[in-house]
Amino acid sequence: MPLRELADFRNGKGHEKNIVPDGQFIVVNSKYISTDGKVAKYTDSQICPLFKDDICLVMSDLPNGKALAKCRLIDEDDRYSLNQRIGAFTNKDNEKVINKYLFYILNRNPQLLRYDNGTDQTNLKKDEILDISIPVPSKKIQERIVYVLDNFDAVCNDLNIGLPAEIEARQKQYEYYRNRLLRFDAAVGGDTERERGVAKLRQYIFGCTLVQLNLVAGYSKSRISSSELDGNTFVGVDNLLQNKLGKTTSEHIPESGNWTKYSPEDILIGNIRPYLRKIWFANNTGGASGDVLVIRNDFEQLNSRYLYHVLSSEKLFEYNDGKSKGSKMPRGDKAAIMEYSFIIPTLEKQKEIASTLDEFDKLTNDIVSGLPAEIKARHKQYEYYRDKLLTFSENSVI
């Protein structure tokens, strides 16, 4: 049965000018839905009200993104406002289709994901969404399906809450020691409240100089043709992994293009929100898309691994985010990034710091890549049974 016969649809509206830090209403945008409500913006103007049991669906995402067609079920009235490019569905007849069942059917529905070609940003249209076919078994079967999927959901959420706590603890420990090793600000003029620690710190980094990134490294402008690329050497922003875990192999390589060339020991950084926190230390030669910043170390007195750790710091990400331009998908300002200032201790000290942080990286990544394997396995199991439960023959649909 076409979705349009089961639910009413409405699109959201822009809230950019109405965002406030402590607003009364949560703005339901793609970030809010894709993070399961962990990242939220607020407004005091409920421009497009949402109501309990409305189903919200992300209509726009980057190529191969994980947010497209992801859904969220609204849990209360007078709490949410619908942002642009998010669709909202209101069930027309709860006797015909259970609301939670409709939510499970719509969430990442394969009929909608097929519009993602892996190359261009996907923007679902109203009619494309409303024309998808919804299987409608008996209400008893719907209730059973919802019961099973709710239980799977609970298991996955227990894992998502429990195991990442260990990861978060290790990452916080790593961040603390990394910041201690890279914290040279007091030595260059610094904090009078820490005056007693300045002398030791100055002694520790004796011979260091304060430099700007554009003096020691250059944004790579060399080019590579698409004919030279394969899945292992093409890097789009979606191929870079979070938590400095490297990159994935690209399954979709554009047929034509003139991509930025990167070489071993170049540093690749995501340069478009929400990928500004992705970074990779290259170990091969290839081409990167325009959403990836390629930084090359041209300074003999700068250790490339040390530079990598400097650029991995939260300070750079905050700096880059603050300099980003644009409203829909803000990009980092390359010129501003190249003005980023940091400290260079002696080359020997750089190597020592880089070696220590590499060891921390290894320990942290073992945790980050190990524990989520269980989460991933459970999610795959969940998706398998979800698809089996939500696949019907024509004879089973009334």
C-alpha cells in the first residue's frame, strides 16, 4: 500500500535565525536524528510544531551517509520543532497500521536508500517518499513485529550505552596525557596563575619556537587524475574514520575529476562539517576530494608524526569549526587553518613526544576498534531479523 494512503506528510522549516543556547524547544534536524538525540540545537520559536507519535525522517544526506531516511519517533507534545529537509508523518488510521510498526518500516527504508548513488548528495523528494510501498499485515502480526524489534532495540541500546563507556574512559585518559604533552602555552607568555610551573615548562621545551602552520607546512595543490585512482587510493571525507582510526576503502570513485594528490606522511583532515574531527596520517599515494584538506610537512625541523598529533588536538578542531564558512554544510577556511599557531620543541623532543603519543594511540585504538565489534555484530543481527520481519509476500498483505 502506498505510504500516502497511510500517513499525512509535512516538511520542516529553517531555524538558523532562531537558534538559542537554552531554548524551550528542541530543533529536530538531521544531526539530532542521526545521533539519536545526543546532539541538539534549541529554539524559543516553535516554527513548525511536532506532536506525540509523529515520525520524523531525514530527507538529505551526503553520499553513502548514515543519516538518510533515518527516523525518530516523537515522544511528547510541545517539545519539538521540525527543521527543513526533515519530513514528518502523522498516521491517518491507527486501526489500520500501528504507529510503531510504521516507524520501523520507514526507518532507513531500502526503497528510499536506493536514491543514494554514492557520488552526489541525496535529497529525497516528497513524492518519492510517499510513493514507497508499505506492507500492511494484520494488526496482530504488526504487534508481534513491534514486540520483537523493541526487544532487539533494547539489547542494542544496552550495548551502545555500556561498552562505549570503557572507550570513553580510555579516550579521556588519552586526551588528558596528550594535552599535557602538547601544552606549551604557558611558556610563551602564558598564564600568571601557573607562574610556578612556567620555569620547569620552559626548561622542558628549551629551544622551542612558536610558529604558524603556513611557515612549516603547505596545503597540497598537486593534482592526480581519476584514472590513477582505485578504491584504496581515493579518499573522500566519508572514507575518513572517527577517532583517528584511519580510512576505509572507497566503494564509489567518481568517473572523472582532478583530485588533490596526497603522498605518504601527508596529513588528511575532513574539511566540511560534520567531518571536521576526522584525520588520517597517509601511508600511500592517492587522490583526495575537495572536502579533504591535505597538509604536507615541508620543514626539516618538524617531525611529521609530531605535526600529526598537534593537528589531532581538540584545539585545532575547535579553531577550524570556528573558522568554517557556509550555512548548510560549512567548510573550514583553508587560509585561516594555515595560520594556526603551535609550538615546536627541539626535534629530539618532538620525536619523544610523538613516540609516546603513538603508544597511547595504539592502546586507545585497540579499545576503540575492539569493543564496538560486539555492537556491530548485534546491530547486523538486529538488521537481519528486522528485514526478515518486515518482508512480506503479497498474500500476507491485506
